[in-house]
Amino acid sequence: MEPEAFADLLRQSGDKAYNFAYRLAGNEQDARDLVQEAFARALGHIGSYDPSRAFGSWLLRILHNIFLDGTRRLAHRRTVSLDAPAPVEDASWEDILPAKDMSAADELIRCESIDMIQLALERLPPHYKAAVVLCDVEGMSYDDIARIMKAPVGTIRSRIHQGRLLARKAYEELERSGGIRQ
Amino acid sequence: MTAHVDGPELSAYLDGALAPEPRARIVLHMSSCADCRAELDSLRHLKLALSSAPRKRMPADLALALERRFASGARPWYAPLTKPMIWAPAGALTVAVTAVSLWLRFAATLDEIPLEPLLAAHARYSAEALVHEDNLVASNYLDQLNDLPDASESEIQ
């Protein structure tokens, strides 16, 4: 690949990849590492890239896999399932689903701190977090998300919804505990 | 009133990811269900909050570093990401397995070679090669040596 072609790919996909990485990782250093390794792997396996698909989506898929690999290693240490909605402590699905308290959700749009949203996102299990970020932050379609996460559209639909409910619950808990200044 | 809208279907409705038929069914249901309308509003607010978070842009120094590494030439810039700590033990194991298998094969071959004929042949050729001491004196061959043609200088050189 010519350097000019690589520079084009970087311009087209760099910001999107970095934003996705940042939302997944929650900090700049991990986001940089994720992006660097994603580009490295993409170019190392450029032969398996299907040019009829968007390079950006392919790159996000690689980045997502790297993120999951790292999360799995941590999960093994902590014995936490990737799909387990564990981060919201003491919350059953009955607590989460009915959305009894709308005020916290309403607060989100006039939230004084974007960091609260990021913190709520960070509490999600990896699969839910990736689905919500790709849908609500990156604005991608369910079909594209399914390709990136290598899962059926029905599974993606479920992860997006449950991820939103968990994010809402996490936000409410952050509010109750004094937010990010706790 | 019909049952409440299934949660994932409500999210899909919010995201515009439903086919016309289920979408129409949900619209009809929500016209008479305040709970589902409230839940949809809550999800919409959450989606708006998430999507309005400022987007992070790739730091310029990172983009520059990636470009430089790519352009740096001979050695692939992603080479450092390969993990020698994984390949070194694998290589050592491969070498060890190859050496042991070669040794086993060689040892088996040695066992299969019959030594007796080899020893007999060695003894026979050794006996035939014996030369009497008189025949080792050069002066006995002067006639034959004198008959030899002179070597040219070029041949000597």
C-alpha cells in the first residue's frame, strides 16, 4: 500500500476509530493503544479486507475484537461474564425494565457533566457498551453493528436495548451517590 | 388494550430499524398507552444525551506517528507488535522435537545395517592393499620415470 493511500484511510477512519476506542476504553491512553493496534492488525491482514465493504467498519470490527480480547483477559482474572449485566449492583431486570423514575433520564439532556455519561457507559458489560456506542454515539445501522460485532441483528437489537436500560440505571446510581465528585 | 411493546422492539422503533408493519402496530398501540409513550420518551432522551456527547478526535501526534511508522520503510511498522515471547518458546520446541525425531530415526537406521559384511569387506581390501617394501623404493622405477614426457612450464604452473 502506498503511503498516500494509508494517509487517506487514516483521514477517513481515524477520528471514528479513535472516538469509538475512547468510548469503549474510557481514557485516552487505552484509546491510543487500541487505535494503534487496530491499524497495525488491519494493515497486517489487508489481504483479507473486502474492498466492497467500508474500510471504517472493518477497522472498527478489528478494534472491537482487540477491546474484547483485552476485556476477556481481565474478565478471566475477575471471573466476570462479558454478557452479565453485573455492573449495576443489586439491580434485577424488574428494577431496570419498568423505568419507574423518569426524572434521572430527563436529567441526562441537561446534564452538567458529559463525564457522567461516559462513567455510566463504562459501567456496562463490554458487549452492551459496544452496541450502545455504535448505535447512539456513532449512529450506525443495526446491520452495520451486526457485521462489526459478528452477531445476528436480533441479538444486536437486544443488546442495544438492554445496554440503554443499564446505562440509565448506572446514571441514576451515579446521581444518587453524588456523581463523579464522590 | 394490547400488551406493552416489547423493549428491544421499542428501541428498534426509536432507531428507525423496524419494518413498516411492526412500526404501524407500535404507533397504534402508543396512541392509547401512556406507559409505552413515557418509556419511549425516556429512551429518546438517553439516546440524545449519548449522541450529543462531544466526539473525540484522533490526536494529531497519534495520526502523525501512524503515518511516519507506515512510511518508515523496510521493516514493517507493525513488527514490534508481534510477540517474540510467544514465538521463541514455540521455535525452541519445534527445534527440539525435530532434533529428537531425527536422532531416533538415525539410531533406528544404525540398528538395521548388518555390520558383518562391512567388516569382511574391510578386511579383504586391507589385505589386497598391502605392498611389499621393495616396491616402495623409487629407484626401482627409474626406467619408467625417464620414459615420462616432460611437463610443460604452463602445466607445472
